[in-house]
Amino acid sequence: MSCYQVERDCAAFKTGTFEFNYVVDGEERTGRFVRTETLNIDYFEGKVDSASIRWINDCEYIQKTINPKSMSEEQAIHMKIISTTDSTYTFEYMLAVKKDNERRRVEKGVAKKIN
């Protein structure tokens, strides 16, 4: 057995302003979002997108786009903080509802709290 315990201070990351890196067509870009107790406001590629948030516990929430523009944006996302440091958290996300006959796809990312 390991003596190592993953740090998971999720409460420190429930609200604030965050940045994350992502790749589009092989080019790394930086996105920013602001999260309150009930909203997540994304700023990326010159666009603003808002989603409602319903916290399940201190480390997990369901996010749903407020004004979806497509069928895929209508699908709720389950977000889960899996580890934290003093200024970052690692998360995983997936569709909140698994589609029949499809394998559940889980993605991971890292967000940095900047405010």
C-alpha cells in the first residue's frame, strides 16, 4: 500500500477565475472562465458562453449550457475535481447521461486559479 494521499481541497476551487490550455488544429491556446456557485462563464476564441452549475458535492457538479445553439450543447456535462495543488486542480469530465450503445468517454484537464 502507498503512503501517498492525493490532495483534494475542492472547496478552494468552487468559485473564482481560472485559465486552462487546450489544443485546436495542433495549436495550443489558453481559455479563461469565471465560476460562481451557480454559473460558469467561458471566454474562449472571442466568444462568451454561459452554463448553469448544480453542485453534487464539493468536488463534483453538473454543468448545462444556458442557451444551447446545437443538440450537443444541450447535453449536460459531469465535472469532477480529482486532485488539487495550491493554485491548480486536475479535473475529468464526461456527458452526465451515457448514451445507449456508446462507450463513456472521459476527458481530463488542468485549470489554474488566477483570482
